Amino acid sequence: MKILPSLYIFLGLASSLFALDAAGLAGVAAKFSDPSGDAQYAARAELNRMIDQATAPGVAESAAAIAAVVEILAKPETPAEAKKYLLRALARVGSAESVPAAIALFQGPDAMLQEEARQVLGSLNDPKAIAALTESIKSASSPQEQIALLDSLAHLRSTAAVPAIAAMITKPDAALALAAIDALGRIGGPEVIQGLGKLRSSTTLTEPIKLEIDRALLFAAKGEDKVARKIYQTTASPEVKLQAFLVLSQAGSAAEIIRDAMKSNDADLRLAALKRGLETNQAELLQGGLDRSTDPFSSSERLLILNHLPSLQPADAAAEIAIGALKSEDAEQRAAAISALGLLGGKAAFDALLPLLAEGEPTISRAVSQAIARINAPGADESLLAAIQGPAGPAKQLAIKAAASRSLPGVLPMLVNLIQGPEKDAAQEAMRSLYAIGGIDELKTLCAASQAATDAQVRSSLGSFCKRLASRLGTDEAKQLAESLKAD
């Protein structure tokens, strides 16, 4: 039971360790008078440590610590360099009580401290701080200073400052006007939207300024469809129209705006509309497939469609579009169609891909093998195994490739038998497939068959394949089997 009182005493002592009074702070601030770089660095580190500890969450004396900082800031004998870092501390931990001291330095003669004080005022959402920043816009000595003030007010999202900020838009300095527009967009709200909306029809503003007003309006209006729709319908800038579309396409009227944008002559807008339509599964955009006689898709649009087909519903319609794209002369589009069919699956996809295994282009052949390996098609495995056991011909060779790519149960013994069989084309295809998927058991069987063969040509062919398979497997056992063939 004596533990709790001891704990309270310890916590009280710990809290007092973090207490910060004006005298202690003044002592550290005085160290900034030493011009030595090392002394300055040490003073900064000590000052920051003291303030951070004294204002840490849970420290009871944090308000008193901030008051001590404010008191030292007000002393004329405090070195300017110390005041700089005291202001930076207030920008991190300051409160409303910090505002008067920050305003005093903000309005003082020292340019460095003015800027540091602006940072403090810009971090405190206090009416007095906002008023001081707003008033200074008019008296600032340069557009650069005005832009910095605009940034602070935008950060505070001060609606009270909107009239003063809006007045900067008509100033001759373009950078200042753009900064004012950006600040209003960040502040947002009905007053900003109304004001920027009126400025859109101004005859004195340049087109670049008007375009920035449109961008700011889109940002300020957020989900207000009416504003975005007006900009979409009236802007002369393809870029701004695209931005307005992106806002509208997230709204309830997305289907309507997507259909409208699909009619545009602007490639970027059409592509964005198509992408959004595919994301929202508006399959009617693809009526007639990719080979439409009117309003044909561009190459980039076709590729986008093919990449989205696996998530499009209904799956049968998506598969039909992909099957049609298999005839494309564009290699990238064909590859995308093959990949889509592999993900879509089904018997139609399987049947369309199977003949492509015979193509001589290695890239296409690999893509088809990978796609077929993924497909879950009813009855496909059984039909492949039946074809492997059926009569010789191209269908049998395709079945061997497909069955190997799917690693069907029971296919390895079939391949081994085919390699030893009389059908040369099937044997060659089986060798190629078994080389890719065969293991030590198949190697043992074929090595034994090679040694047992009475026909010299068969023995040589089997032996050569066994050595290649052993080399791929790379195990000691595989190497020993290959060595046994050399000794024969």
C-alpha cells in the first residue's frame, strides 16, 4: 500500500523536472550571443530540448512553459537568433496566448523575425492572428511577401480573409493573382464559390487566370455537381474539361457524363471516360465489340478495354470481345486479349486459345500457355487427355502442349509413353513438354528405356533427351543416371 504514495511523489518530481520558468529560459537564450558556431548549435539543441520536454503531452506546466517563451520573446535584450528559435518552437506548440507576442514581432522592423512570426500566426487558428495576417496583405512591401501571407491564410482556411484575398486576383502581378486563386480554392465555402463564379465572366482577366479560377472552383466546390457541370460545359481548356469530368464522373449522374465524354474528339477525355465506364461496369459502351464500324476505338482505348475485360460483366460478353481481339495485328492487344481470356475462363475462352498454341511466335505461345494453365473450363481436362490418346495430328500436338501447361494429373506417364511411341511428331512434342515439367521419376523411366532399346536410333534419341533433362534437373542422382548412359 506504500507503493502508490511513492509513485505520486515520483510523478510529481518528474513533472517538476520538465517545468520551464522564464529565468531558466533567459539563461539559455543568452547563450545565443556567442557567435561561435558550436555555441549556437549547443544553444539551439538545449533550447529545443527544454521547450519540447516542458510542453510534452501530459506535462501539467506546459501552459506556464509557453508563457515563459512569450515573456522572453518580449524582452529587448533577448538575442534575435534566440527569438528566431523561440518563434519556431511556438509554431509547434503555441496557443492563443502566443498571438500578441507573435504579432508584435510580425509587425516589428526585423525581416527575419517577421517571417518567423508569420509562421507562428499561420499555425494558430485565432481571430487576432487571422486579422493581423489579413491586414498585412495590403501593406506588404512585395508580391513575394503577399504570397507568403496568402499561403498562411489558406492554411488556416480563413473565410474572414476571403475579401482581402480576392482583391489580389486583379493585381498586375500574375504570380500573386495565381496564389490568391489557389488560396481561395483551398479555403472553399459558399462565399468563395460565389466570388470565383462571378470572376469567370470578367472581361478584364486573362485566359490563363480564368483557367486557374476554374481549377480553384473545382477544388473549392468539391461534390457540388452544378459548379463542375458548368465548367465542363463552358471551359475552353481540354485539361480543365478533363478535371471537371473527373469530378462529375464520381457523382450520381456518372453514366450520363461518361456517355457525353465518349463523344468528345479529345483523346485524353475519351480515354478517361472509357476508363471510368469500365470501372463502373457500363458494358453498353462496348456494344458491337472493338471492331465497330462507326466511332471506332483508338489503339490506346482498345488496350484499356482489354485490360479491364476480366472485371466486366457479363463475363460471356467480355469473353466474346476478347476472342474477337485475338485477330488483331497489334501484338500488345493480342497479348492483352489472351491474358483476359485466361482470367475470364470458361469453355469458349479455352477453345479460342487452344489453336494459338501452334503459333510460331514464342511470346504469343508463352502467353497462351500461361492463359490456358489458369482456365477452369468444364470438361477441358478430360478432352485434352482424350485427344492425347487419340489419333495423330495437329489436335493431338496441341493437346500435349495444353495438358503440360496445366500439369494435368496423369499427363506425365502419357508423355513418357508418347516419347517411346511410333508417332514422331507426337514424340517430339512430348519431349518438349516433358523437358519443361518432367522430374526424376520420368528420367529414370526414359533412361531405362534408352538402355533397353534395341534400335540404335531410338536408343540415341532417348539418350540425348535424358542427358538434357538430367542437365535441367541438376541433381546428383540425375547426373549419375546420365553418366550410366555414357557408360553403356
